[in-house]
Amino acid sequence: MTNSAGLATASGRATARPPHTPYGRVLGAAILMAAVVAVIVLAFSWPAVTSEPKGLHVAISGADAAVEQVETAVDERAEGAVSLERVDDRDAAVAAIEGREAYGAVILGDAPTDAPEVLVATAASPAVAQLLTGLAAQLQDQIDAQVGAQVQAALEQASATIQALASGQAPPVGQTGPGAGSPGAAPEIPQITVEVTDVVPLADSDPRGTGLVAAIFPLILGGVSGGIALTFLVIGAVRRVVAVLVYSSVAGLVLAGILQGWYGALQGDYWLNAGAIALAIAAIAATIAGLAALLGRPGIAISAVTFVLVANPISAAAVPVEFLPEPWGAVGQWFPPGAAATLLRDLSYFPGADATFPWLVLATWAAGGILLAFIGHFRTAGGAEPDAVAAHADDIRSDVPVAV
């Protein structure tokens, strides 16, 4: 049986054909999706386009006059990019770099003829290491200019002495004896070369640090996709929390094995790295599960957008925190992506750094997500959970007891 308004079915009954979407709604949906794409492009390109160094902590040691001269030169050539902080000696500067209190250091000798040394830490940031290497080149140019001026002055004095002796006149005072000013003696040219030392280099298995940076985004996606999938597949607050914990633990072991054992992107202790990855995934997945339990489908959307489009761009995984516009670099360290990036870098290359803050950030997010899951469950006890949006959620009636 058929008619003009429907389609024939096997039972002879006609099924109504769905109406066409109004053009207004078509245009609205198209414009909305274009806006979404624009937001995504802005979120991922904004840090790279707007990043510039500001307030990079760099240690400096040496005589007061030399330090002041370098400070003036740095302020003139890179205003606001570098914040020089005085330390007692080279050992103190190395300790500051290894403790992640400074990105590098400038070591000036006590004597004018002592060669300066620039300390860098490629593992902390290849971009900052390159910037400090450029600073070393500027110091070398400055030293060469000073040496050239001294040599020119010495040559002029020697020329004056020779002319005086040739004309039978007394040479200038202080130039009568043998030495640099004696006739025919060439002025002694000091050789001062600025050395650049990489205190904490990147591993040979990841010489440019790309593996460590590239590991962060899959970790975020793993937490987001795992949290969403478990929210749909598992019903019941306790069961969902158990699923998140098991998933994050297994994922941490597997990802650490791939990133450290296979790719060589991570260094240090495997178990610590696995624990950091597991906690980071748990922080994201538990938050998604918790917000889903509390708010339902909107909770999933809010948490996914927050982690992927907000927290990820300001995580400072690819550039230092100081490269991002204030205060977003610091804000990003309070979210799981930023805390995970900092923690994994510390565990791999800076075991002496204080990593308490990123550990606490990840643990707080994970605990907060678990707490939200239980709050969402008990708030709706006796009715349908807002997060019961599994594949068969439409078939669950509000009078079905909630599994715990």
C-alpha cells in the first residue's frame, strides 16, 4: 500500500517521509559549523602565532661591572624577553638550571680577560637554548669590538713611539722600554672566545624534542575518548570509576612503553613516567565521567571542549610558559594537559626539579572527577542518571533501579 505522502512498508502501512530541512536552518547549521572550524583553527594556531619570549629566567654570575654591562645590553636588544637573576658562581647557575629555576645562565669571569660562558638547557626548551646561543654570539661580537678597539689603541701608541724615535725625539712616557710598545714589537692580541655549554641536552633518541611534544596531544585524546566511551558503555557510579581507574592504569603502562621503550621520547624511570601518564589520563577521563554524571550530555561536551580547545593550546607543551601571553601560560599549568607536559619533561630530564605542583594538579582533577561522579549518582538516586546516556539510554525508564 502506498500513497503520495509516504513510503510502502512490508506490512502495507505507510511511513511518513521526513520533511525537508528549512533553508533557514540549513544556513544556520552551515554558519555554525564554519564558526566551529574557525574556533578550532584559532585554538590551535593562536599560541604559535602570538608566542614571544617574555621574562625568561636566566642566571648570571660575575663581577658587578661586567654583569651591569650585560644587563644593559640585554635590556637594549631584548627588552623584557630575558630576566637576569644573579647567582654566586657557575655551580649555583647549574643547580638553578637543573632545578628548572632558570632556562640558562651567563657566566662572566672575574677578570676582564676571562672568557665568558653561556649555559643552556636544550631539554628545557630548544627555542630558549637557541635564543641564548644568539646572546652568546652578541657577547662575542661585543668582546671582539672591545678587543679591536684595544688593538687599535695599541697600534696607535706603537706608531707614535716609532715616529718619535725616528725623529730623534723622546718616546711617549711609558713606551721607552722593551715590550708591547717597543719598536718593532707587535701588540699582544687577547684571544677571548665565548663558550656555549649545554648543561641538560636532549637525548640522542629525541635530539629535537619533537617526540616529547608530540606525546602530549595523544595523551589528551586518550583521556577524552576514554572518558566519553566509558561514560556510554558503563552505567553505575562505582563501576564507572573502576573502569576509569583500570583504563588509565593500563593506558599509562602501554603508552609509557611506546613513548619510552619504542620511540625514546621519554627518559628516566619507566614506572614514574607510566604513573604520570596514567594520572593524566585519569584526570581527564574522570572529569568527563563526573560531569556527565552531573549534567548529562552537556557535561561531556563542556569537558571535551575545555580539554581540547582551551587547556591544550595553553599547555605550553611545545613552547615555554613565558612564550604565551600573560596570564594564559600560568593558567594552563592548572589544567591536566599543561601539568602533564611539565611533569613528563621534569621526570625525563630534570629529576632534581620540584615536581610537586604538577602531581597535585593531576591528582586534584582525578579526585574531583571521581567526586563529581558520585555526586551526580546520589543526586539522582531513585531516578534516571543524567549520565545514563549509553547506547540504550532511551530505553531506560526512570523507575529502573540505578546500579551502583
